[in-house]
Amino acid sequence: MSLQELLKNTSKAKSQVAQLSSDEKSTFLNKLADAILEKEAFIKIENKKDLDRMDPQDSKYDRLLLNTERINGLAVALRNVAQLEDPANKVQMSKTLPNGLKLRKIAVPLGCVGVIYESRPNVTIDVASLCLRSGNICVLKGGKEADFSNIALVSIIHEVLENCGIHKDAVILLPADRSYTEALLKAKDKVDVIIPRGSDALIQYVRKTSDIPTIETGAGVCHTYVEASANTQMAADIIVNAKVTRPSVCNSLDTALLDKEIAAEVIAKSAEGLKAANVEIYADNVCFEAFEKANYPYLKKANDDDFGKEWLDFKASFKAVDSIDEAIEHITTFSSKHSEAIVTENSEYAARFLTEVDAAAVYHNASTRFTDGEQFGLGAEIGISTQKLHARGPFALEKLVTEKWIVEGNGQIRQ
């Protein structure tokens, strides 16, 4: 089918979903959570078809996996979104002008949201739940790696939509063929906004190709700077956590910047945790020597290309710096403006870092792995926006609306 045929009912679905009450949307999400749990076996069978096509050593394999814990997590996320306040139709401002005109500014759904993403089938549920809760419909374009999983999840969504009397084209999954990606980016008569979620290459392609307003999410080049006054054990724990827990996600550590005074001590304390996860280290001369003294087995000399890289794998680069000035300069040069952290006991340096570093999320004495809509108490998320318009940081429910002015009069004309 052509894209136009697939999208022919978007206007009908968009109109119906925009008129659903908050309770109707919550009911749908809770019923979808029930259905996800009931069909766990079916989801696993279809997910295995995708997993069987991928090398288990591929860093995307973990993103692709849907096990019992993650399927339960999908259901929990759905129930959490169902409990969140509906952002649509809220009155944001109300006043009467001197001429008697009554003004109201209200929040309204964006409309039809197109989301292009890669090998993470959980995004299918996250996007559908957030869009429907906020009164939007969505067009999903997943990657071929997760096609069986995405088709299975959308079939469950469609079944629950129809059982709730909601047009099933409130959620549309496009074929995995890449030709549909370019066609979607040109469908400005049907789609109101495009959100790419994935690699930097995907995001840049969408940004350059799309005829539709685009919100960029996904790519993360995340740094942790350990300043000379830092608690070195805390620093080591933060570095290990930020690298080895889900390294394939965008908020994981890519580069550690260590003050030369304490670099050897931090490396000595973090080496065991990094080694346990078989993390490949790409180190400058100072850090290389410290890792060698720690008998680190997975060690390579860093070159210029190893900084400013989003690894999305059990790999990280280490660099020694002389000062906070050098650390901030490095981050300014290489950051994707996603998540950046400083570990320090110096409150003046902490305040300076949090103020000067330009990123969606900045941390003091904590792991960048917390940059996540659910962790921030926002429910599920579509992604992490690294731009400054229309949203920044976790792109969650409250950002899936825009504004509409309601003006009521009794015959006023402008003089």
C-alpha cells in the first residue's frame, strides 16, 4: 500500500481521539496494560524472531530484547501514564480585554505525531501511550530489526482500540521498508510533527530531509568530569554505573574526564567494575599509564576520533585534564548537549559547571543514567530532546501539546 492509502483515515482518527475524555483515555491505557500481560507469550515468540536475526554480541541486541521483566515494565509504564494528568484542554490563561473580548489560551494536542525509531520495540508502546493520553494520534516507523516485535505490539494496540470503540488508525505502524521513511517525511498534509529517535545519523537524515517540523531526540555523547576535590570512591562508582548499566542507551557514559591529580586513584578504584563488564577503554597517555598499573586487560591508546563519540556499547574513552576550564572546554567541543556530570566537593566549581555547561540535563555527584522520563517522574518518554525548541530533556506527556487561543466577543470590531 502507498503511504497515502495507509494514512487515509488519519483525519477521522485525529478528530475522534482529540474529543476523548480523560477517563476514556485512561481506561484504554489500563486495558492495554492488561492485554500486554495476557499476551506475554505471543510477544516473546515474535520478539524471538527478531532476536534470532541479530548477533547477540551486537550492542543493539539488549535494546531489542523483550523478556518478562521488560514486558511487565511496559504494563507498569502504561498504568503510570494513565494516572498522569491529561495535558490536553487545560486552560493556561484567561482574561477579559478592555474592549470586552474574552481570551482563553488552552493546551491542545499536536495532532498527528510521526515517530521514526530503530531497534527498541518498547518505544512502540511508549509513543502510543503518550500520544493517546494527550489526545494525539501517531504514525510509527520502526526499524527492520524490531519488525516482528513492533507488528505484534501494534496488533495488540489495535485490538484494544477497537474494543474501546476508538478508531484503530489512532496508531499506525508503517512497513519497515526504508522507502516509507522518506515518504513519511514529505507527508506534511497528514502529519503535524516528526520525532526521530535513534542514532545521530538517523537524526541528521531526518532533520535534512523532512518537510515537517522536527523535534530531535536520541543522540547522547555524555561526559563525567571528576574534579580534584572529588570523593574518589564516589567518582568510581558513578563512572562504573554510568557505563555498565544499559550501555546501549543514550544516557550512558561515553567519556570520563579526570583531573590529573586524582586520575590514577579514580582509575584504580573503578578498574575492577569496568573489567567485570569487559569494558574496552580508550585512554590518553596519563590514563593509559594508570590503567596499565591496574593491570587492566581491555586497554587501547585513544586517538582524536575516540572523543566526541557515542559508543552505545561496552566502550569508553578516558582523558586527564588540568582544570575545570579544560574540562568545560572539552565538553563544549564534543558534547551533544544531552547529559553531563561533574563529581566534586567544591561547591563553587559545581555551581559553575551546572551554570556554564550547555546540556539538557546537568548533574552534580550523580550518574547521567538518570536522564529518563520515568526516573524524573514524568512517566514514559518519547526520547530525550537535545534541542531548545519545542522541548528539552525528557520529551514526555506534558510536551505533546501546543497552544490555541479562544476569543469570544459580542460584536467587537477592530478600529
